[in-house]
Amino acid sequence: MPLFAPRSEPTKKREQLQQREKELALAIKNQVTDDKLEKLAEKYRQAQLSLLKAQLHAIQEMDFQGKKTTLKQGKIEQEILIYSNKLVAELISEVQKLP
């Protein structure tokens, strides 16, 4: 028997995204080389996509169990496409605008 109940939300993926966001913001602030900045932006993109896919999986699992969800599957799929097609410069400017 497990000590903790299984997670119903993708909290680990959300924490990973926050960490990647902080790393990218710090790199922008410290004006690191473009090569490193691109690598960090790609890691940020992958973390964002991972979170969205985990949310999509959670929705599908809830639908399978017959539970109601507030998240829309179509909206998340659209966000996955948007983040997949964003340029590195767009990702960097997105993180720069965050508080």
C-alpha cells in the first residue's frame, strides 16, 4: 500500500516548468551567450509541452472515470500546437515579460 495517494493534478510538471522559467529568466538577466539562451529556451518549451500533455492525460483519465472536468481538451491541444510552433525568440520575449 502506498504512503501517499496518487496525484490527480500534474503538480510535478508544473514545478518543473517553474524551475525552467526561473533558469531562463536568470539567464536573460545575466546576459548569457545566445547558444546557452537557445538551449534554455528549448528546455522551457519542452517543460511547457510536458505540462500541457500531462493536463491532457489527466482530462482523458477523468473522462474515462466518468468525472467532470473544468479543463477543455480542445483548448489544451491548441496550446500544444502553439508552443510547438513558437520560435526561440518568442519564448525568450515571453519569459522577459513575466513579473
